[in-house]
Amino acid sequence: MLKLLHLSFLPKSSNAGLLILRLSVGLSMLLLHGRGKLMNFSATAGKFPALFGMSPTVNAGLAVFAEVVCSALLVLGLFTRFAALMLAITMGVAFYKVHNLALAGEHSGELALVYLFAYVTLLFTGAGKFSMDRA
């Protein structure tokens, strides 16, 4: 029974875990968030605020770069720490400025915060063995 509770019958692999994390957060960000912003860029830019002295169009472009290009890099495991940093910054700004640090309610930033934690994890760990960074 103790063996079952410890799940010791499963192999331990932090590299496989990092691969699963990279693929899950990279593909979901790319396909569920970045692709829509890219395909409807003019409408997206119209909804973005002017932050840090930059126009809404520039801010939307930076978000699309992170959510499309950096997510694709994350999936490939190429320049992983750079991609994770760009995505973490994007999610941090989204959680703070767009969702106003709200974790519940109509404009909850819970998902942005979960993405932020995943990207910070990858920033500190790197891509792992199953990546183009290690090839």
C-alpha cells in the first residue's frame, strides 16, 4: 500500500516534467491567446492600454511577440530562459495592469498568475534535457 501512495512504480524524471510543462503552457498560450491576438491585430491593438509611455499598438505588438514567438520557442525548447522571461513579464503586466491583481470575479487574473508562475519556474530551471537548447 505504501508503494502505491508514494507512486514509486513511476519513473522519476524532472526532464520529462519540464518537457510536459513547456509543451502545456507554450502550446496553450500560443493557440488559445497569441494566435487570436495575431490574427485580429488591429482589433487587439485598439483594446490595449498605453502603458509605460508606449502606444497601445506597441504594447499589443510586444504581447503578440511574447505570446506567439516566445511560446513557439518554449515549445521547441530553444532560447527557453529568454522566452520564459519575456512571457513572465507579459503575464506580470497583464495580472497587474489588466486584471488589477484580482484573483476572483468577472475580470479575474487567476490564469495570468498561473502562467506567470509556470514561466518563472522555467526561467529558473531551463528547458531540461529534451529540448533544442540541449541538442
